[in-house]
Amino acid sequence: MHARLIILVVVLLAVVTAIISWRLHHTPTARVTKRFNALAALISMPQPESPIQMAVKGQNLQGFFTASAELHTPVLGAAGPMSPADIASLTMAARASFRDMRFSFRDLTITFPAPRVATATVTARIEGSMTSGERVDEIRELHCELQHVEHVWRFSACAVVDVLQR
């Protein structure tokens, strides 16, 4: 009888711990953070890729953006609304000039100004080697807006923040 009670208490504690863990990891902030991490992993290229791998990544990249996303980045020469396909093409063209590249987001600050809308300020870093052999290590601050569309957080706007604007 005593052993059954102990087993019941242990199982009950395990279930409560699992529920609490699930709730903590499924907050809107955690989901937006996961979206940024997934985007960074998709953009990164730790080793040279075949054209097929690049095409698959380009196709997957389109799912990260709303139907018309505002993109303002002088580095890529983009300013204004763009379709997910255009953003993927622009990104893949930029990636093609790299032999290897690691893309990461740091110092992510997320706010929720309205239901189903998130804004984020984040530091983006690109490290890698160009096909010419030149090393690249660039850091930019970004301001992004995301919308919760079809049960997924999608980027609706992203702009490089000039340091002098802060």
C-alpha cells in the first residue's frame, strides 16, 4: 500500500512538471524566439551547399514571411514591400557569394503591442568566408515585426536600424 502511494505521488509530480514545462516553453515569447532561431539556422551555411540544398532552403524560407513583408536593408538594396518569393531570392543570391556563413541573432527583445502582433529588436551577426576568400564579420541591429498568421509567427517587416538613429 505504501509503495503504491509513493509511485502515485511520483507519477503525479512527473505529470505536473511536464505540464508546467510545456506551458513555459509554449509562451508567445518562446515561440517568437524559436522562429528567430529557425530563421538563423535556415540562413546559415556552415559548409558549401549544392544547388538543390540551396533551392530547398529558399523554398522553406518563404514560409517565414507574410504575403507582403516590408524589408528595409541597404546592404541588400531592398526597401519596401516584397513577396516571400522575392525575399527568398534576394537572400539566396546574397548567400551565393559565401563559401561558408554563420548567421545568428542575439540580444532579442520582444514586445507584444497588440494581439497576434510582436515587435522585436535584435542584433544580427554574419560570420564567414566569401567565395573570394575574404573573411566577413558583420553586426547589424534589426527592428522586426511579426504577425501570428495561420498558427505561425511570420515576419511582416524587418529593417536595419542605423546606429545614429538610436
